[in-house]
Amino acid sequence: MNELGQLNNFAIEPKVYVDQTPRAGFTEYAEKLNGRLAMLGFVALIAVEVITGQGLIGWLTNL
């Protein structure tokens, strides 16, 4: 209804979609996310080693 109390015949209710797949525990989604984050961490570790010329432990002990 609009501000004048008239019924709006053109309003369309949106369809509600609820994803019922679980997002916690040992699911395929969790394993893919864990693998992707591990790959990002590995690339970041290699980048630190290339930039500083030392490994991560050597770089952390010289701070």
C-alpha cells in the first residue's frame, strides 16, 4: 500500500532463497576455503623470504 492507502497492484514480492548447505565442520566448502587460505599463506611466506633475503624465522628473530 502507498501513503494514500491505495493498494499497489504492481508490487512483486521477492523470492526468498535459503541455502541449506552446512557451512561449518568438515564440509567441501570448509576444505576449499582452508586450502585457499593455506596457498595464500604459502605465497606470502615466499614473498617475505624474497623481499628480506631470510626465512620467516630468521626475519622474526632479527626484528
